[in-house]
Amino acid sequence: MGVFEAVRLTDSVYWVGAIDWAVRDFHGYSTGRGSTYNAYLVMADRITLIDTVKRPFLDEMMQRISSVVEPSGIDVLISNHSEMDHTGALPETLREVSPSKVYASAMGARALAAHFHWEPDTVETVGSGDSVDLGNMGIRFLETRMLHWPDSMVSYLPERRVLFSQDGFGMHLASTERFDDQLPESLLKMEAAKYYANILMPYSQLVKGLLEKIAGMDLDIELICPDHGPVWRSGIRWILEAWGSWARQYPAARAAVVYDTMWGSTGKMARAVVEGLSSQGISSRLLPLRETHISDIATEVLEASALVVGSPTLNGRIFPSVAECMSYLGGLRPANMTGAAFGSYGWSGEAVTQLSGLLEDMKVSLAGEGLRALYVPDDRALESSVELGRSVGRALNSMIEGD
Ligand code: FEO
């Protein structure tokens, strides 16, 4: 007997996951609204559990399963993705449930073995195009390597037109509501964009391929069931199109100006840069690193096509918070961007040159030479900062016209 109940999604598919209201840091990603770890129960002839939950939520998942069926009645377990938020509870689940088969991709089986140091003979590998007979229904698999792990795959239940998309089309959002159309659209847009920016942006080329594959398979989808956040019911077309648009990263008249400052000088320059960008019709976001989490900066960068970064020089180097941010953004590999670097200095001012180099490494096309101001920017230095913003704005407008 427990307090947690399953949520019926169709006549034979139930949500049996867990709601993590408290998580605020998901391996460095700020999850201000918590998250969910979604697991799904398919009440086919061979009862099937798709994915599990993070280890501390095992009991919540088992209670939800028990509200529908005795857990020992589960015959098949599918692991679409081996990251610990979906497999932390897997070893205990296997002990409690004893399914006759666990299905995972070949890379998934390898990852599970490396996580749990086991060799269970119940694990069977499946690949794209394979299917598993569940008696009155079946599950088809599609591998989605590097979206976002090498092991990732999705599962499709044609009899109920349900796509179990693991992290795909997900978001970190704790809620009592299970369907997209029960939540405000603006909230879904914000959290889905943040998720894409921080988890999927580096793999945008592969996302384009996946979306084409899904379209090519002519899947008749009624529900998309991701491993985080709400189930897509009314907004299926919207989320597929949003992912397509984020993957393409078309040039947009939008800029992110990221900076940190020691005594306010680089901050003054940053505000002047924004004035220059605005004068060219560019919608700009000024993002002070002390007050903005890097995962929120990533979201702004996803929606922007210009990245202008300011840093003071500290001991001959980029200021640590700016260096950390650049390392993070560099790994996310935003595309189709122009930008520039600026900053105040006191001795030799190496940070701006180093920052320009990092931007080039990220394939950001530089719209001007890096701008430095000695100690406190005077009127001339601030006018140069405005001009730097204008230059970036002009370069971005040319990119948009040429697209
Ligand atoms: Fe939600 Fe990649 O794990």
C-alpha cells in the first residue's frame, strides 16, 4: 500500500515515474522548477516497463506500478537510455521485478555493464528496425546515438501510437500535471528551450537527421512520452517544429552580451555595447555572470545569433567566471554566430585577445577587433564600446540578409 498512484495515459499505457520537486542542480544545469523522472508501464500481454527512475525515487515508482499491477507481473524491461536519472533504480527494480528480458541498445548494454558491473543474461540488445513482440502489441526501436548519449534509443508502440522518446523532447519541470496541454504554453516553451540548449545543442546536426528519420518513418504519433517533463499530447507538432528550428539555428536579430566585472569597468563597457547593438535593431540580453546561471546563458545563446563577451584581465588571464562560461558554451557548440570580445584592464590586458581566440575556436565570426579600456572607461572608450556593438549589429544584419 502506498500513496503514489499511476497516471493513465491511454487504455494500456501508464505513467509510473517520480516527481523531484527539490532538485535545483542537475549535473550543473540549474533546475529552478525541479524535474520528473518518467517511467512508463505498458499493459500488453507481456507487461512492459519502459525506463526507471533516479535511485532515491525507486519506492515512488514501485508504488505507482503497484497501483496498476503486481510488479512481479512485469515481463519486459526496456532501457532506452542508461544515464543514472533513468537507471539509478534499475538494479533494485530488476531484483524486485525479475523480468524475463531487458532490452537495450548495444551501447546501452555496454553502458549498463560499466555502471553496475554486472553481466545479467537477461539483457538482450536491439537496434534500429528491431521489434519486440508483446503478445497483443509490439515495440519498435530506433537508435538515436549521441542524442544525447551513445546508447540512446527511442521505442514506438504502434498499436497505441505512442513514442517513448527518452530524453528527447523533454524538459526539467516538476508538476502534478502530466500532459502538455494542462500547463501554460509560455512555461513549456521556456523549459523546452532551456533543455535543448543545455543538453542537445551540441548534437544539432544529429537532431536534424532524427527529425527527418521520424518524418520518413511516417509514424502516426498520438503521444510523445519523454523521460522528463510533460507528455506531449496537443503540442506534438509544436515540439517537433521547435526542435527543428533550434537545430537549424537560423540567424536571428538577437544578441547575448555576457560579462563579469571586478570594479564595474567591464560592466560599463557591456552596457554601452548593448546600446550599439540596439541602435542596429538587435534585441539584446545583458547577462552579468554573477547574477546569471550559465545554463540560463546557454538558453539565451540558443536563441541569439551574436555573442559578445566581456572580461577583465586577472593575473594575465580571462576572469575565472568568464573562462568557465566560455568552456561551457564552447562545449555546446552554438552555430551561425557573430560576436566580439571586450574588457577593462590595468597592466597588459591579455584577456580580450584570449577571449577573441576562444570565440574563434567556437567558430564565432568576429565582427571586430577586441576592445580594451585602461582601468575605468572614459567617454571615448565608452563610445568605442557602443561602436563595437554597432559593428556586431551590422555583421549580424548582413548575416540575416545573406541567409
Ligand atoms: Fe535524463 Fe540523459 O538523462
